[in-house]
Amino acid sequence: MTRVSVFALLFASACSGSVADNTDSDDTDGSSAACEEVTAGDDWAWSGTCIGMTMGCEIERDGCELTITCSGMDMGLPESAMVDGTTVMFDDGDDVTGCEGTVEDANTLNGTCDGDCSWTLER
């Protein structure tokens, strides 16, 4: 009985670290300092020379990952991106590729794509 109690005590003390001690946490609420805040919502506008028009879009956020859904015509735009610090790296779209940019603030992203075209996502 004493051995079991000692083992249980040692096991409990080894597993009693705080959440702050956990450096491998998976941030899914967008609050991580590893990526700049980008506000989720369905009131974004994507414009610039890469697109040639302004499109209404929705941005969903899961931690540092962004999912972008735009209404209207299929322009071959990227549909997902990763935020790392203030840098935004987009997955390639069907027609628009090599897009990257910067989080200016939680409601404004700016950048370029292949061919040196420019874009702005803002709300």
C-alpha cells in the first residue's frame, strides 16, 4: 500500500505543471503571440491589381490559419493563408499565385503576388 501511495504522489507531482509550462500548446482561438491578430468576419473586401476588381470576402480564423471565401466570380484566388508574426503567406490559388503580405492591423492586410501585382484585404 505504501509503494502505491508513493508512486501516485511522484506521478502526480511530475504531471502537475501549469498551462504556462506547456510550450507545445495548440492555439486554436487566435490568441497566440506567434501570429498577429486578424479579425474574422464576413465583411472583408479584397481589391488590387492582382484581382482587377473589389470582391466581398469572409475570413475565418483557426489559430494562425486563415480560410478566405469570396463571393461573386471565381477569380482563382488563394483560399487559405498562414500568419507568422506579421507576415501572411497564402497557398496558391488556381490563377493567382505567390501571394504574400503583411498584417497592417487586425482589419487590414496588404501584399503582392507573382508578377508584382498588389492586393489589399480590408474591412
